[in-house]
Amino acid sequence: MPLEIVIGGAMMPSLVVVFGGCLLLMWLLDAVIGRLGLYRYVLHPSLVRLALFVCLFGAAGLLLIH
């Protein structure tokens, strides 16, 4: 994947696309986890959501570099 992409005539880093994809994947995983009721077992569900997103975005960003 190129490091920069053109969206509407503006060059943007490809991490923007990865960010959007990770956000969509995180929302999907959040819905599944919420439907299964797994948030009952954590103290702060918001922190779990944030940690999940950081892990997804970090992994996708590292995969983008290689």
C-alpha cells in the first residue's frame, strides 16, 4: 500500500484509511462484545474499548509499514 493516497485532490497519509477501517472493525467488535455481555466482567468498559482500538490500529499500522 502506498504511504500517501489522493482523496479529493488532497494527498493524505494512508493511515487515514487504516484508521477508518480500524474504527469500523472496533465498532463491529464492540457490538459483538456488548451483545455477548462481556462488558459485565470489566471495571471500565470505555477503557477496554480504547485499548481494543489502540491494539487494532497499532497492529494495522505495523502491517502497513511492512
